[in-house]
Amino acid sequence: MQRRPGSRLLAVNVVVGALSGADPESLDFAMQLVAADSDWPGAKVHIRGEPLALQCRACGHAFETRKFELACPKCASLDVEVTGGRDLRLESLEVQEVDA
């Protein structure tokens, strides 16, 4: 990826889901190393964790958990479906236009 003339990358915003398999601290470290050795050495890396999202198949209740407590808090059923928290995604880039 090359730098676009007239712009400067300020920040990279990444979302790390609880089930993504990525370690946020390791990812942050690696991205900081890549940024330092790129055309954007001053770019910040912001990583946001996303909890595990579940929906109970028994009662339909949707809920989130950060501690992997899988029982539905409404009916205590363990028959749940994962509905979120699996992704590792680039959420956005913050770019500043620079006057020439």
C-alpha cells in the first residue's frame, strides 16, 4: 500500500472479536512495528475488543458475554447460537488531507 499524495494516515481502527483467534496485545505490537517501518510512521493503531454475542435458541434472548458464560441469563438454557464476536476486521482509517 502506498501513500496517497496530499494525505496523511492518522490512525487505523481495528475490531478484534472474542472468538477471532487473534490476541489483541500481539496484534497491537505487530501493527505498531509495521506502521513504524512504513510511509506512515506516526499512525496510531486503535484496537477495540468485541465480546461474544449469543442468542438463546430456547427463549430467543440475545446477550453478550466477555467471560464465555454460555448459559442464557434469562432461562439458563445452554442451547445458544453464536451471533457475533468472531471477526477480526479493519473498522476504519483516519486520514488527514495535507495542503500541498
